[in-house]
Amino acid sequence: RDWSSDVCSSDLAKLTNDLLLLAEGESDSMAVPEARLDLSLVVRQAASMFAGVAEDRGIDLRVDAPAETTVQGSGQRLRQVCSNLLDNAIRFTPRGGRVSITLAADVPRGEAVLSVEDTGCGIEEHLQSRVFDRFFQADAARNRADADRGGGLGLAICKAIVERHGGQIAVESRPGVGSRFSVRLPLA
């Protein structure tokens, strides 16, 4: 059996799905559902999906998501934002590192603030403004066959979803120290 063709097929299918999702997220026709949802539940669900992966990689995954942080939108799409951010954080954090996902309500600003912070490799300052660009990968020197390498669309998808929900996404990072991705969404 030729496993390499299965891997290529799987990678191509994921890339196709990501491109379709990105196009949908940027389309004016994609309406965000008016459903009120507890974002803390979405955060905890996403974190539970990655708990085993973090444990296998020797990474301490911490979750702080107090109940009743209500926003309007798609639970499925916001879970994808959390999942993409957690996936990247775990992928680029070495064994013995830490990944934290936190949620807080900034009531004076009327925003829910979601942060995913890691003690990973970090991103050089001159590259941080490009991390949300389609197909951008901070370390172009990495081997294309590297199993930890993504397709370069995850953060672009996050940005499209967050902006479609009326929010903003940003990154702060220091090489060798880690990164913090912050998502701000209007409270319901």
C-alpha cells in the first residue's frame, strides 16, 4: 500500500476544505447566525478536543473560561477559531511547554476577550503583520513534508470568521518566548 498517496490526498482534501471555508467567510452572502451562545462553553469544548494531543506532546494545557460570556454568532465557526489557535499553539510549543486559553468579559468595552498563549518558538516582529495572510508561513525554511507544517490558511480563516462576527484578532509574540493571539468579540 502506498501511504504517501493517502497523505497527499488527505492534505489536498484539507486544503480544498480550508479554501472553501475561507471563501465562505469572506463572502458578503455569509450571514452570521443571530444565535446567542455562551462562548465559555465553546472554549471548553475546543480545549477538551486538544487535551489528549497536548498530553501526548508533554504540554501543559490550561483553560480559564468562566461561564456566561455571551456573544452572538455561530458556535461551530467560533469553535473553529479556538481549534485553529490551539492547534497552532500546541504544534509550535516544545515538550515541557505551556499553552493557555483564557476567556474574559471586558464589560466597559462591551467585548469578550479570548486569548491563546503559548511558550513556543514565537514569531519574529517583522513577520507578525503577515501571519493572517493566506498561505503565509513564518518559517519558510521548514521542510514541506514536515508533519507539523500546516497549509498556511488557519489564521486567515480565523481572521475571516472573527471579522464576520464583528470582532478583531491580533498577535503579540517574542521569538524564543512564545505568542499570544487575542480575539475580541462584541458581547451579546
